[in-house]
Amino acid sequence: MTEHPAKNNRKRMTGKERRQQLLDIGRHLFAERGFEGTSIEEVAAQAGVSKPVVYEHFGGKEGLYAVVVDREVERLLTTATALLEGEHSKPKFEAAAIALLRYIEENADGFRILVRDSSPGPGSGTYGTLLGDIAVQVEYIMADFLSSRGRDPKLAPMYSQMMVGMVAFTGQWWLDARKPKLEQVAANLIDLAWSGLEGLGAKRA
């Protein structure tokens, strides 16, 4: 009987693959335990590497967290920007609300990080500043709508904050409740917002 040497079937990761693996693990742990409850030791252990490997890629826990948050900010902002393009009708807004809720559902770990934790490192976005960025993009839509109702378009920043805040807080609630179905939540959310906007008349003197 011929004996064959044991083969190591584990594929050696490239630097890019290892970095992504560490980001995925860190993302899950930060979402589950928060920044303070997560340690570099645990990230390294779950990745099957030594702590120096994590430090080599990110410089420490703050660096890893900052990259995780920056990526989530970019992902959500890109999603929101794409949804705001094109025609602005009630069906379009309802479809956008569904898409945002689906984003929250499919990126629960990342969304929890954005909502719950403040960024401990420099250069990283926060949930509040992210919502502010989205609200700025909504302003021109609200300005046109207010003008069509004889209202002062300078009030657009206030209305934008109202609209974005309503969607954001509903999304936070739904992430834990998970009922009713996201399509129903989106439909009711837009019904409420659209009824309020449609009911705006010209401002009384």
C-alpha cells in the first residue's frame, strides 16, 4: 500500500481576499456586539490568523471599524442617490421606499452599525451625517414641490429632514419588528407622506 503525504486543501488567500475576510468578520462582530464589545483577538481568531495580520491590514480596531463604516456609508448613499433619480411620482417613491427597506433587510449588520454606533475614528461617517447627505439630495425635489403649491421653496431643507427622518426611523423599527411585510410598510409610509404633501395648499398671508 502506497502512502501519500497529507495534502493541505486550504487555499492561501491573497492580500485582497484576506482583507475582505477580515472586513466581513469585523462587520458581523461590530453589528452583534458594538465597537466596545469587539476585540481584535476575536476578529483574528475567527479569521484563523494572528493579531499582527489584522494590525498589518488596518492598524488596529479603530482602523478596521472606520473602513467598515465608510463602506456602509458609501453603499447606502449610492443606493439612495440612484433611487432619487428620474421621475418623482407616488409609485416611484413607493418603489424607492421598498428598495430602501430591502437594503436594510439584506444589509442588516451594516445598517445596525450605522444606526447604533458613533464612529470612534477620524474620517469615518456617522448615521446622522449620512442622513444629512441624503436629505440634501432630496431638497431640490422638495423645493420644486413646494413651489408648485405656492409655498416658499426655502423651506425645502426642513421638509427634506422630515421626509428622510420618517423613512429612516421607520426602517430602524422595521429591522427588529420585521412585520408587516416590507411592501406593506412602504405603501403605508408613502401614503402618509404623500397625503401630507398633497394636502399642502398655498400659504395663507
